[in-house]
Amino acid sequence: MKNSIMLLFLGTYKEGENLKEGDYKYKDGISYKGIQTADAPVSCLFECAQKDGNPINKIFCIVSEDVYTKKKKVEEKTGTSYELFIKENVDVINESRKDDEKIEIIPIYYDFKPGSSEKVDDYALYIYQQISNKFAELIFNNDTKTPVYIDYTSGLRDVSFLMTSIIRYLQFIDVELKKIIYSKKNGDNGQIYDIDYIYNMYEFINGVSEFVNTGNAWQLKNLYDKINVDKEPKIHNLIDAINDFSETLSLCALANLEKTYNGLTAAIDAFEKDEKAGGLYSQMFKTMLSIIKDKMPIADYDKKQYLMYPKLIWWCAENGMLQQALTIYTEKMPIYYLNVWNDEKINDLVKLNSIELTEADSSKEVKGFYGNLYDNVYKKYDDKEVFKSELYANIASNSDKLQKSNVLDNLKMFSGECDAKYKEVVNNIIADINEYYGNNGCLREKEHPEYTKAKKLDGYLNALPGYINKVLNGVFTYEKKLKAIEIMLSDDNDILAGKKDKQKQVAYAMKYYLAVKVLRNLVNHASDKNSDKDTDIKNVMKQKYDIEIGTNVNSIRKLLYDALKQELEVKESTEK
């Protein structure tokens, strides 16, 4: 059991000696007696709170100057509306309570400052200051949410909107809104209505807006847990699907991305076709679905799920989910590219069928795109790489690497055919083999070659790639990739067999994929040892391609927008 708060705007008491007590009907056949406007709803809230196990021990009573200061004569009693409210309601309840359970009433002044002639210009600010000050100690010293019960009945014309704002504020400072009621008099009697739904409508609209604009479904999920729409299962299914998709994005759980996305689109489709969904929230949802579908990457991509990735990344970037946008781009856009391009020459460079995944790899497409595509373009068109590939193939062609004579014969033949600038490398290898290894392929009794401790010729040959890279000033990974981009952009290299436009598209994608990859490393501080290389490539990308790799929000957004520009421009045609 924990104490709770009541909040109400106290109206002016009616004067006279013949005021009649009326019955205010509530739900389930329950009714409450009341003469003045506040009597029945206050009794109702007291009983509701008691049944909930949250007896009210404080009443925050918003009062106008008239209510607080102007004397009234009601029956045989005289006092202000505020004083009479205390006598007729609060004191009556306190008589039946123990001292430590007595109700405390706390006035919140609406349009005046007690004991002062100073005019109140901004009612909303004035009330906010009072409530925030008075609630601060009460709320923040509690370990759990403080329950609040609200009577929405009385007050001036601008109070309804003001009360809504107050409710929003109370929820922000972590109170638990338990019930909102409104009473309406009809003759001598009246009716008490639950109007939680009105505030829930605000929450619902805000929840949809929050999800569409931030990807966060917390408000919708919170409302889902609170309201009772069991008779409309499809809205439950839809909110569940929205929440699943939201959590996937929030956690960057990309293994579930397609599953939750499909679940969301399926739930939207089922909800749209549900003719039985006639409740308030269902009708509101149906009117808002067009907005959701327009602002979000919601479309029926059937089996071509990869088509959603550019728009999803764009949406994430637009709505502040930059980490998600970067992650989806690096992990999913290679899948998009390779499916949309679907080019035999590109596939030959990517070599998906030959890829073996490790635990660190997310997909064959990512490994093939960022690894094989760049590397194979580089190897195919860089003469050093061509030389190395041909040399390794020559060595590998020996049926028995321990047969020194066969290895030497092949190397001498290769030396005579290769480019003059690489002859020295081959001749040095031949000299090493003659110096260090006997005809049986075993190490002679002398010093080992500096780059290997191999006791047999095949071990020496296996160590050659490292030696050759050293001799030829082997390039780093980023340098290879930059060179590959340069090769793809050059009109002199017909990599895709006459498909110059597609080659430019591929080069554009490679250029921006590398930039986003570097940016993600910088944002995540993924590898401190590579930070210098990241900085170097930032400078190169800026100087060579005018691509800014910055870690502030605007720079990240611009890079992603530029990276996706080409894809979104042709999206309509690719979907057909």
C-alpha cells in the first residue's frame, strides 16, 4: 500500500439554502452523492484510490482568486469555496482517519499571489512553477512512482488544455497516472465518466509520432500495456510488430532485421484488411497508417528484401539513428549492390562461391564486396600484383617442390619472360635457392635466408610471398582499396567489358562504402592501432574525391545521404 495524490481545479460553490443533493452515476451501478460540483467526483476518486490500495493523502487543488478569497453562504455555512470544499469533503474524510493518515490539501494558485497585489501575467508558467516546486520533494524522494488521480470537471475555459499540459509534466517527472474522471450534472443528478481515453489519445498520437520520427516505440508499447483492447487482436499484433522492429533497430540486431521488418509489413497489411477493427485506437491507427507508410520504408518487397536497405538507412539518418544507419549501411548495402547489379563480370571479381565465413564475418556479400571486389580489381590492374600472382602460380605449378632442378628451371624461364624491373627479384630467389639448398631440397650447413628458417625448399617457397611483399613495398589494406577505386574510375580500364555506366556506378559505391566503413571505425573507436591510417585515408578521400569523413552529426548525415543518392535516384526503376 502506498499513498497517492489527487489533482483538481476547484470550481466556485453555488450559494443558496435549497440546494439539492443528487446521485452521480458511475460505472457498474455505482453512484455517488453530491451537492456541489466537486462532491461526487472527489468521493469517486477517494474510493477508487482506496480500492487500488493507494489511499489519497494529498490534494493539489488549483484555485482562482475568486474561489480562494470570495465568501459564500451555502445552507447555514459561510466561507470561501475553498474553505467549504475542505469542510464538506476533506474534513469529513479526515474524521474517519488516523492522525498519520490525514489528508493534506495544498492550494495551487491560478491567477493571483496570496498577500500580494502583484498581477499574474502568465498563468501557465505560474502554475508550473508551483507544481514543480511542491512536487519535487514529494516525487524525487520516492523510490517508486507516485499514483495520481485527477478530476477534470471544473475550471475556466483555458484550464482543460492547461490540465493536459500538467498531466504531461507529471508523467515526465515519473508519476503514475491512475485515473482521470469528469462529472456532468443533469438536473439534480449527474454522471461520472472515465476519460482516461482522452489522455491516452494524446499518448497514442505522440507514440506513433515518436516511432515514425525516432524509431522508438516506447510510448506505444507503454500504452499497449496500459489499455484494454483485447477485443481487437490485430492492433495488439501491430503494436507488437512495431515494438519488435524498434528493438531490432535500437540494438542494431541486424540478424533479425529482415524478420522483424517482414513482421511489421505483414501486421500493417493484416490490420488494413481487418474490417472488424472498429475501436477508437484502431480507427485512429487506420487514419495514421498512410503517414507511417509514407515516412517509413514500408513497402511490399516480396522476396527482394534487399530493396528496402537504402530507404531504411535514409530514414534512420533523417531521424537521428546514426549508429543504426552506419551499421545497416556497412552490413547490408553489399547485399543490395550485388543483387541489384547482378553482373557476371562483377560476380567474377566478388567470387561469392569461393568465400568461407568465419565467426567475425557477417555475410558472404560483405566479405566478397569489401574484400574480394577491391582486392581483385587491384590485383588485376596493378602490375606488381600481376607479377606476384604469376610468380606464385609458377612456383605452385611444380609437381615436387623438393626437386631443386625443376624449381630453378621454371624460375629461370619465368625470369626471361617477366617485366625487366622484376627480373632482379626472381634472380635473387634463384641465387638463394642455389646458395642455401642442395639438390635434394634440404638446407645446407650454412646460415638460413634472413626471411625464413625453413630446412627444406618447400618451406622456403612458402615464405616467399612475405619476402616479395617486403621487396616490392607491399601496400596496406586501405591503399589497395584506394588504388582499386582509382582503377575503377579510370576510363583506360575496361573492367566490366564495355559497361562504362555500370562501372562508374560500382566505383561510386566502392568509394562511398570505404568512406562509411572508415567513419564507422572512427565513431566506434573500433581499432586504436589503426587510428593513424583512418586519419590518412580521411585526408586522401577529401583531397581526391571531396568526400568529408567527419564525426559530427551533420557530417555523418551528409556522407550517408551522398552515399545513398545514386541508389535512391534509381530506386523506382530497380523495383520494377
